[in-house]
Amino acid sequence: MSQWKTLCRVADIPKLGARRVTRASGGDIAVFRTADDKVFALLDRCPHKGGPLSQGIVFGESVACPLHNWTIGFHDGCAAAPDVGCVQKFSVRLDGDTVSLDLDELNGVVPEPEPAKALA
Amino acid sequence: MKKMKLVMVGNGMAGVRTLEELLKIAPDLYEITVFGAEPHPNYNRILLSPVLAGEQTLDEIVLNPLSWYAEHGITLHLGKKVVGVNRRQRVVTAEDGTQASYDRLLIATGSNPFILPVPGKDLQGVIAYRDIADTNTMIETARTHKHAVVIGGGLLGLEAANGLMLRGMQVTVVHIMPWLMERQLDDAAARMLQKSLEDRGLKFMIGAQTEALLGDDGGRVKAVRFKDGTEIAADLVVMAAGIRPNVELAEKIGLHCQRGIVVTDTMQTVTDPRIYSIGECAAHRGIAYGLVAPLFEQAKVCATHLGEFGIGRYLGSQTSTKLKVTGIDLFSAGDFTGGDGTEEIVLSDPYGSVYKKLVVRDDILIGACLYGDTADGSWYFDMVRERKNVASIREHLMFGQAHLGDTGHAGNNLASGMPDTAEVCGCNGVKKGTIVKAIRERGLFTLDEVRKCTKASASCGSCTGLVEQILMATAGAGYSAAPKMKAVCGCTDANHGQVRDAIRERHLLTIAEVYAQLNWRTPNGCASCRPAINYYLISTWPHEALDDPQSRFINERAHANIQKNGTFSVVPRMWAGETSAAELRRIADVVDKFKIPTVKVTGGQRIDLLGVKKEDLPAVWKDLGMPSGHAYGKTLRTVKTCVGSEWCRFGTQDSTKMGKELERALWRMYAPHKVKLAVSGCPRNCAESGIKDVGIIGVDSGWEIYVAGNGGIKTDVAQFFCKVGTHEEVLEVSAAFLQLYREEGWYLERTVHYVGRVGLDHVKAKVLDDAANRQALAARLRFALDGLPDPWFEFDKAAVDARQFEPLTV
């Protein structure tokens, strides 16, 4: 049984934009809002070189990392081909206008992200 | 819903590419069935020559293994030649009786080799050079026999001859035309090629006409006889005298054929709207293409129509040629034969085996033929395709792009001579071996694919020529470069010019309108097109189109430069590089208060505060109390100045004052790319005006203005634009030039590339020759900049979303 922690309202996140969420440990989280008001959350750390995804350009259901333009998909947190690598994805609950995150996930031990695999 | 049925006849590169494109955009639309006459899955036909030469194996050239077909649920009938189509019942029938019904039919039957109609053509040991079976026959024959004759001294014939020679045969090439590769080379280059191949051991009979092939008692070929009665021994005869579109099936089922199956710009046959055709069998505007790049363009277009997106037209391609014989560099493109109304620029060094011919008509490069040194082939090809005016670089043209100065790859400009360990792309640290490996293993064909997979030339692009050379050498003759006018990005087929025109002509004011009117494939674009469209809107319709911060790169959204660790840098504006004790004190206090780790003087005569946390940015700006330096944007950056006549004992003009006037007039100006100015007070030019977008140099009688210089990736010296007498004139000319660039430049195009594209004469005509237009341009810039806010202080007016500086917490 998940416990949901209220984060903000949907309107607090810019359309086709993101907000950064700080937490006590485990690193920042980026919450994204798409054009049709879906909300997604990923660890705010690109699997490539750790760039803050919350600062990227949001398009469709993905974000372009501001450092080297890797495209990370919201559904799986994984980079679009040919880049390889994934970042942790967080569950988001939308209750009307309220955005909540899963408390267990927030407090959980963050698994080390898969190392980025550049082409040999 | 029941899926529609798509049947493809032919299982070659163009056809399968169409399926790949189709699956990308409409994966669930069709139930797909493929018939292939050969018993192999789709392989890279271009690489048969390296296989013959023993440089690659057959396994390595398979593009789509059987598992690929299975994964995508494609029914594959290998080794089954289609012999009939009932167009009324829409059923395809193969030789063995296999049938498949269709809603759409794609005919991609490719081409057949042309077999000379001479006696003996059916003897054993007489083959064409077209597929895996032919290649295997050649490899087998080379083991047991000695003498080979290749009929046809074109691209394919020479590659076959070279391969057979490497496999130990004595090879004679018979060519009926007066010189080798007459469609790709002029006689001078062809003679050099012939000599170089003779040095390797090939024999040639040029101008010889084959009369008959003679057989032995066992029915195997033993000699070739010519019209003049001479005979030469031959255990193997390879016919490489050209290809013909394979229209056998199409003609049989009543499709209109003329030099191929006639198709429209959407690759639909003109006879039957349910039937499409693509590849070497299709005749588009009278041309059946035989190279891979045009066919892939066709594939893309065809897929969008099959996928029912209904967008995109194929408009034909320019092609270039490269011979795939290791160690021989040869390149040709466009119309290199010259003739009436053309001028030829020729460099010929027979001793050093270098020959270059460039053909120019009306100041436009229309063709190039290179032998021995092909480093600049792709550069010339680009100019041919873009119909670029070359008047201003004419005297340098022959000496190539490297002559214009490139940085970042250690002066290397010849891919063939580079070892695998040599670095090609200095930005991303990509070595030649990595690129070659990726091309071979992943079956890459285009520059874009290489960029995506290896990142080579994906950043600054200065090594693009090298990467294209490696691509040509590895992927081979079938490669030719990207389409003439590049689309803005993968979301659309429209190019930058078309988008700009549409926004202006149709008075479009929002990104959504642009996407709807120009049939964008994606709902809200991508990180490439959104910033471009946003710029086009606000520069075309200032004070009318609304800036969209979410369509800007983070630097222009946060008004600071993001650094590798996610912190930001802050550069306050110092007008023309002049500061004061009060400003420096405030800067020092800010550094202490916010514990800013690094303070650095920039190249543009300002101070950079590095390592500022994002949440501190508003307070840092407020405490600094200085205007935004816009060091983060596609904007006017700085006006660099020397000390000038106020202090300098050599100074002839007050450059600092001029610089301040320019910077105050132009700051906050967004442009297609960053813009840098400089003003020097005398011709000693201490402010380095010669490498700026607009560079001003004071002389005794006034000011010289230079434009389109660049000190970056490619050092380009600014071109002299005009000389004027007064400050007011400097301001007006500079403003008019920059406004023209703002209106006509493509996003991320620096002034040097913009002027290179439209020609300096065009810019002069608009800015210098037409005083009324100059004033109008300057007035439009003043109007655009009038009342623009300083984003560091006027958040609301500048559409700065202040929420970004406050993180949420849980």
C-alpha cells in the first residue's frame, strides 16, 4: 500500500516544462508536465554525464538533457537510441489538480544509475 | 480493426528501407508480406565489391537478418520470384504458386545487369556482377582459373576487376568508350586512373569492341574475340556494361513504363493508385536512380504516403560518385564536362597523380572532378547542391576548405591516409576506427546516422568533410550526401527558408500555428525545432508574437549559462568593456556573499562569475546592479574595444565611445546565433575587429566596417563592407546589416555562414546600395528592440518564470 506525499498543483509546473524537487537524500527529482497536462517524475540526473534533466526542453513525452542533448523518455527513464542508459523513474499520482509522489520511493535507497554506455 | 495488407515485391535495400521508415511512423497499419527472388535477407549490395576483394565477408553485409522480419511480423518469402499480379482481385502470385492479396503493392524489383547480345553470352563462366551468387561465382572461379575479362570500364567493372586481381587472377578490362568511367570522369582524370590501375597489374583494352565469346568443348568460355579479329584468353567473363531497370513484371501487368516504372513525386505509379514503386526500377521525372542516397530519400517519401500521413514529395537528387577501390581517390559530382558558357578551373599534376577540375557557370559551381586528392569532394558537392555563389571565394576555391582554416582535428584533411587511431572529431573525441566500425557493423549510410551513432561531427561540424570521406570510403559508391535543402529537423520536411517564408507570408504568430500549417509530424516539436521556430516568430513579428520560454534552451530561460555540474555562470554587462571601482566592489562583494568559486575575465572584456547556484541567481543579479550581459544567448554579446584616441598615443578615433554607442543601441537583440562586435581605434586593430560579426576599424578619415568574420571553429576573416565618415553612419550600417541577418538568417547560422549562403553582393545591395532600404532595416531593428526589458530585473515583462529559481520540497 503506497503512501502518497502531496507535492504541488499541476499548475505549479509550467506546461512543457519542469520543476526541481529537493529531498533530504538520494538526489533531486525532476517533475515534468506535458502539453496535455500529464505529469512524470525522474531522478534529476541524466544517465550520460549527470546533467539536470529538470532544466531541459520538454517535448512529447520526453526531455532533452541541457548538457549534451540526450533525449530521455518519461515512460521508462531511458535514453533514445542510439544513446544507452536509464535513470530512475518515480511514480506520480494525479488527484484532480494535486500532484503526489510515493513516499516509499522518495525515502527508498536509490539504486546506482546504470553507467552510460558510449559507443566503443 | 482489421489491418490493411501491404505486399512488397523485391527484397532489396530501397524496398526494405521503405518498410523500416513505414514501421517507424505507422507500426500497426499493415500486415506486411515480402517476396524476394534471392534466397537471402536484405543485404548491402554496395559492399559486394569489398567482399569480392576479400576485405569483408558476406555475413558482415547483411542489413536485416531473418530475425528482423520476424520481430516485425513480416511474412517473408525468400527465393520466390513473383510472376503475376491480378490487379482487379489484388492478388500477387509467385513462380511456385504462392499467393498474397494486397491493399497496397510496392514494387521494388531493382535492376538487371545489361548482358551484351553477343554470341557465346550463355556459355558457362560468363556472368554479370549483381548479387551474392555472382560474387560467389567469381570467388570460386578465382581459385581454379587464371584469366578473367571484365567487359565494361565503369564503376562496377573496375571494382570487379580490382577484386578479381586481388584474388589472384590476371584481369583485362575491355571498354568500348574512349576512356574509363566516361560518365563520371573527364579524359585527363581517367588517364591517371588507368595508369594507376595498370601499375597495380590490371590490363586495359580501351575502345575495343567485343564481337563474340568463344567456348571450349565442355561449353565453358575460353576466349574473347574482338571486331578487329584479335582474341584474348578468358576463363571468366564478367559483364559489367551497365544496368537496366527491372520492369518485366510491371510491363506484364500493364503498368506504364518508360526507362523504368513511371512514378509521381509521391512514388505512386501513374497507372494504378494502389501500386507504388521505388528504387532502381522506378523512373522519377525520367530518371531511374542507381545510388543509395536518392533511393533512401524516395523511401522516406514513399513511407509517409503508405503510412497515410500524405506529406513529403520526392523532387529528385543530385548525385556524386566515389570509386570503391582501396587506395584510389576519385570523386565527381554535377556537370564536370564544362562546355559553352562555363569556365573551368584546373589543377593538373600528372607526376604527383593529382588532378582537379572545377566547372563554374555564372559564379556558381556546377561540377567537380577530382583525382588523387578528394579531401574537398564533399565540400564542393555541397556547393553544387546549394547553388552557392562562389565569386567571393573563387581564388581560394581550388585550394579547398582546409585552406580557409579549420581547427580541432590537427590539420588532418585526408581521411584515407589517417590511421584508425587518429582522432577525427576533436569535440567528441571520436577516432577514425570507431567511425569505420560503426558504419560497417550498424550499416550506416548517411552523415546523420553517423552523427547519431558516434557523435562524430555532431558538435561543431568542422570535421564534417572528413567524416563524409570516411563514410564514402567505407559505405562506398552508393553513398551520396544528404538532400539538397536540409529539413529543420526530423519533425518536418520543411526547411528553414520555407518556415521563415510561411511565418512571414501567412502572418503566423504561435508555434502551434506553424506546426499545424506546415504539417509537423510531432505534436509539440523537439529540442531542435522549437527554439528555431520561437526565434523566427519573435524576430518576424516583434511585439506581436509572444516569446515562449519553454521553447528556449535553458540558458535563455534562466538568463545564465549552465555549466557541466548544473550550476550557472553570470556575466554582467560592462559597456564596451569599461568598468569602474564601484562596479568592481559590488562584484567582489557578490563573490564573497554567495561564495562564488571562480572569477574569470572573458574574451569579450567582461567578468564571468562561475559556479552560481540556480536559486541564488535573482539575488546575485540584484546585488550586482548591472545589466544582463546576455552572455548566455543567441544575442548580441559584447562590443570589444581598444582604448582608442582618448588615451592611446597611436589612436586616431575614439573607439571606446563608438563601442558604447553600438552596444547601447544593440543590446538585448536576439539573433539566429550569437553576435559579437569590435571597434578598434586605428588600423593596428587591437580589438581584433577582423574576426567579428561586425568589426569596425577607425582610420583618419572615418571608419571602415567589416562583416561576417568569425574567430571560432573555422577562423574566417571578416570581409570589407564599406567605409563611412561618422558615428551615425556606423550605427545605421551596423544595425541594417544585423537586421537583415535577423530577418534572413537561419537559426544557429552565424553571420559568416549566412553571408556565405546569400553572397556578400546580396547583402551589399540591400544595405549599401539602397539607402531607403538601409534606413528601413535600421528602423525595424529599433522598433523590435524598443522597450525590451532587462531580463535580470524585469521578470514579468521578459517572461522569466521566477518559479524556476525556487525548488519544490517534499
